[in-house]
Amino acid sequence: MTVAQPWSSVSDAPVSVGPMRVATWNVNSIRARVDRVTDWLQRSGTDVLAIQETKCRDEQFPHEAFESIGYQVAHHGSSQWNGVAIASRVGLDDVEHGFPGQPTWGDPPVVEARALGATCDGFRLWSLYIPNGRTLDDPHYIYKLDWLAALRETADSWLETDPGAAVVLMGDWNIAPRDEDVWDMSRFVGATHVSPAERAAFGALEATGFRELTRELAPDAYTYWDYQRLRFPRNEGMRIDFALGTTAFAQRLVSVAVDRNERKGKAASDHVPVVLDLA
């Protein structure tokens, strides 16, 4: 494997050395940023994009904008909250909305639009938007831990059924697994995203056989900066967007990059794309 540093701009992105470029991006409202996302897809040469926080219902998703540049899209969204999608120009098969055992939330309880799976040219991709948790004493925090436990159990069953499966879990995990994944740990004392239980849940997924793939090849890279308090200009960010892959998927990995440039300019999301090149 070669080491790739975070991109300073899309134009600086390494030329894809393999047949496929796969990325994940929390776009924080696809309707507000569709032009930016489709432009980035074309400039970056990305073949498959896992999208989170689309914030729209299925019928509101701008399918035509993606189809006009050669991408099929699967979307799972039921309200102005959450929402996940996969855009692919290399095939999009066996689409699955949610995973078995996914916990419910709300009154009445519903399975939220936070997980979408599809097969793209031989590998299984899941676009995931893990619950935020809110605060450590909020019921949403318990929901988050239950959600992660259910994902781990289901992911483990996939590998039990097919140990050689090429699967990758990509998205906004709302977890900073290590202290260096936040700009100042003292600001996060007693907060979500860094609690021992959340970090243990992330580690439990890795223990099932899903290795985190981005850190080694793109170290010291934040993927999220809050809109408030000049967090981005001060580089007060967090690393919370990850890709966890099986051995069969990881064997194809050549390089990783974090496109920090996409946090700049007009209509930027508070997250940036995390990009994996496969050989």
C-alpha cells in the first residue's frame, strides 16, 4: 500500500491507480447541495458515493441530476431528517433499506432511514448514518448504543455466512474513536462521540472482522467541522467519518484521501468526502 495525505483540493487528488474510486460524504441536505455534489463527482472521478443526511423523502431526491451524469441512485428517506443514498456508475444491485434487527426510534416507533445497502461491481457497500446520541443522559444515547450493537450482530452474521465477502461499511459514525480525532479532548469531557461506551461499540465492530481502513493511509485528517465559532478556519475539527471493510475488501485498497477543500466555499457541508482508491 502507498501512503496518501489528505487532499488540499480535488485538483490535487492522486490519479486513480485502480479500476474504482469509492467515497463517503455526509452532505447535510442533498437538495441544498446537489450541484456541488454532482460537480465533485465528475471532477474527482468517483465511481461510487455513499451519501448521508440527505434530509428528504424518496420522491424529493434529485435523481435526474445524478442520472444526467451517468449515475444510478438508490435512496432511503422518509422525512426531512436523516436519509441515506448510494450513487454508482458501476452497477447498483440488491438494494436493501435498513439491516436486519435495526432498532426503532420515536412515537410511534419507526425504523429510521439510516442504513442503505447495495452491491456495486462485486462488493457490498453500506451507507450508514449512525445516531448522534445527543447527550449521555438522553434516551437517544441508549438508542445509539443499541443501534451499533445491532449493526455489529448483523455484520458478524454476514461474515459467518460468507467469510470471504467483500463488504464495506461507510458513513458518518458520530464517533471519534481516539483522542486525536478531536481538536481538544478537554472540550469533550462528559460529551457524546468520545464516551467509553461509544468507542467500545466501534471497537466491537472491528473485532468482528471489519477493519477501519482510512486512518493508516490518511493520518491526522479531520472530516467534520462545526459551522459555529469559526471551527473550520481554526481547524477545530473531528474525525467521525470512516470506512470499515472486511479482509476481502481491504485487500483491494491502494490509497485513501480526505478532501478538505470541500469544506470551503459556498454551500459547503460541515463534512468532507473520504475517498478510497481500489485496485
